[in-house]
Amino acid sequence: MHPSFQERFDELCALLQKTKAAQTGLFGRTDRQEPPKPVRFQVNVKGIGLLQIVDRTSGKAHAFRQDYKAAHDLAMQYEEKVNRLTGGAQ
């Protein structure tokens, strides 16, 4: 690997470690537990009145909706479906 790429990679690894430590500290101060696993489906705004539901593991768009509530509800349905198919969130 080129030395400049390696430097950038090392810098990003250090930043990710600091971010994880900060998140852990935040959850400790607020008496909240960290989620057991990250959200798989995410709602992204793609324009005025256009929201996209994206699978974060593959990066593929699954659906489009025109209002946030409908997009959020559909993303939650996708999450529930994936959790049922994989045996639930552990």
C-alpha cells in the first residue's frame, strides 16, 4: 500500500476508535444501553418530497416514499421482516 494511503488509513482507524469511545461514554452517562446491533434500513432524503429507504449492508435502495412517516413505517416493516427471517435480534 502506498505510504500516503497507509497514513490516511491509520488516521481513520484512530478516529473510529475515538468515536466508539465517545459513544460508549455517552451511553454510560445517560443510563441508556447501546443498541445490540445497528439499524439495517435507513431513510435518506433525496430531494423535496422524496425519501429513499436504503439497505445499509448492500447500499441498495428498496423503496421511495413522499412523506417521512410512510418511509419510516416501511423501513420498520423491513427491519421486522429481516429479524423474523434471521431468527430475531440477538
